[in-house]
Amino acid sequence: MTLLGTGAPEGLPRPDCPCASCATATGDEARAATALLVDGAVLLDLTPGPAFAAARAGRSIAGVRQVLLSHPHDGPAVEFPAGLPAPVRVPDGRELSVISGHRVRAVALDAPGTGYEVTGPEGERLLYLPPGTAPAGLNGPAGGPGSGPYDMVLLDVLGRPDALARLRGAGVVTATTDVLGVHVDHDVPPGPELHRRLATAGARAVPDGTTLVVGDYHAVPDLPRRTLVLGGARSGKSVEAERRLESFPDVLYVATGGTREGDADWAARVALHRDRRPGSWRTAETCDLVPLLAADGPPLLIDCLALWLTDAMDSAGAWSDETWEGGGREALAARVAELVAAVRATRRTVVAVSNEVGSGIVPATPSGRRFRDELGRLNVLLGGQCEQVVLVVAGQALPLR
């Protein structure tokens, strides 16, 4: 399978767009509108100049037996090369056989367009979805089109992460499925940031002209089981944590802050977080994290550890100097050790959020300084148990580990 293009319908950079993403989309990060050439026989979507795009990739479209369109084209004018079969859109649910031995099935979507499931002569299966769409009618592990997991899926990962979540929930995208982000637009900076965001979803992007073998799994990104996301106030750390799990189904959002009667500002903060979450996520308001970490279940998003520590210090009486010196220190250390051990032993995917307070103003009170110090120690201990640790500054995620 050769990707003649991997960009959004208008390409990347967009014509005459002055944004920073378009300005830096050069070299391998410049992308034509997405189009796929499967075994030289099936062409999915057309880009401007498909014959030249194929030639640059060392391929030819002379042997194409079927041209399929997936969505209304609103980008630059498309060339219909002489000698190619007339492009068609296949009705939802219809299957067709190509003379080359490929079988194609049209997949219904939740937005205008048609997805295509292509099965090769040897049985390898790929799914291609147009931009801004997700499969319709996926209901649980048996709900996916076709049979069994796909070998490769190509979709708008960053624009519709819920589409990938649906496919995972239906069991047709698994750990061995090569997920490729296509229809790449200028909403995300290209280069390292684009690839980092895709990797957090278990996906990757390749340059235009790349040829891949469907069923070759060696390049599938490994997803971390445990991730610690650090950042200051309003740094974007919660958004980063949510983004890391938005392409997975049935996430349990663990809110450690609880409710605060009569606090309008706190209620507004909670509502903002709630409105950002995918509708399929569930919420648990608790600071009792150890049982959740020990149990089997879907991924956990814990937001945040600073509020968990506040509750733990309340329970230990750690705000009082007298109680702190009379056993509060030991009681808090035991709670922290229990949590760290649970994170180390968990078999669930966990993304935990915490505040980075060590670079701020030194608190004026002994209890404030105690909280700052204990949160720093907690971050160190939990970071040591996580495969990935990132620091978010001004909305930019900086990998620390």
C-alpha cells in the first residue's frame, strides 16, 4: 500500500495560509491530500496529479482496476487521468470484487462520506476512513465491519479520536493493528509535536510516497501503561492528559477534588473539565485510588494528585505542626507508599495529573511549605514508577522520560 498523499483535502501547508503550522510544514512534513494506492490495483481517493504522485513514489497507476472516492472533494482541482476507470462511490454496505483479487466493502459512517474495507488476495485487511468521520453502528466487541481485527487502519486520528475509540471498543483495532494518521491538517504543528500526539494514541504518520506492507507490525508504537503529566496552574496539563486517552473507549475519569458547596468558581472548573470529556467516559469522585489501581478495568485518568495529597494530609492531620511531629509525618508517608506501590503493581493503563510547584513562590506558612515539599516528593516517587513523564508549559508537552 502506497500513500500518494497523507494530508487534509486542501493539503499541508494550505494555500496562502500564514499560520505557524503551515509555515513549518516543509520537506517530509508537507503533505498532499490523502490518497492510497493498494497493490497498484485499487486507488482510494484522488489527489491533484495522481500520476506524478505515484511516479515520485516509484509506482505507476497504469494498472489500477478500481478508483473509489470516499468523500466530497473540496480541495484543489482533481485531475482524472486518461485510461483510469471512472471514479465511483460505493453505496454503504455493498461489496465488490476487483479483477486483481481484492474485495472491497463500503462502510457506513456518521458523517458524509464512505469508508472502505479492502481485503487483499492473501486475506490482509485494511480500513480507510475519510476526514472527519467515524464508523456508524459499532456496538460492542462484535459490532465491527467484516470479521476480526484489521491489519491496518487509516483515519483522521487527531480530528476524530473517538473514531479510533469506537474501533477499539468493537475489537477491530487491537495492539497488532497498524494505525496511521492521515488527512493531517494544520490544527497541530507538524514535525515532532504531530508525531508525539499520534504516538500517544498508538498511531503514527509517514511521509507522502511511503510504501507499507499491510500486516507488518514492527513499527506500531508501544503505549505506556503509566504516564505522569506535570504542569503549573492553567498550563494545559489536564488537556494533555485527556488527549492521551481520548482515542480509547470506556475511560474512567477519577476526580479527586470532589464537590465544594457554594463555591461557584470550583463548580465552573468542574463543568469545564466535564464538558471536554468524551461522552463514553465515566466519572468517579474519590480519593480512594488504591482499590481502583488494583482492580482490572478500562484506563484510569486521575486528576489530580495534588488534591489527593490535600485529602491525605487532612486525614493525617499534617497541617498542624504538633500533629505532624507527633505521628502525622509517618501516617502521610504510609499513605504515599501505599499509593506508589499500587501504581507500580497496576495492570491498568493510567494517566495521572499533578501540579509542579517547586519552581513557584515559596509559601509563607509552614503548612504551605510542607504541602509543597510533600507534593514534590510524591511527584518524584510516582514519576519513578511511570514509563512516561511529561511537563506541560504554556500548553506544550515536554517529555522528561
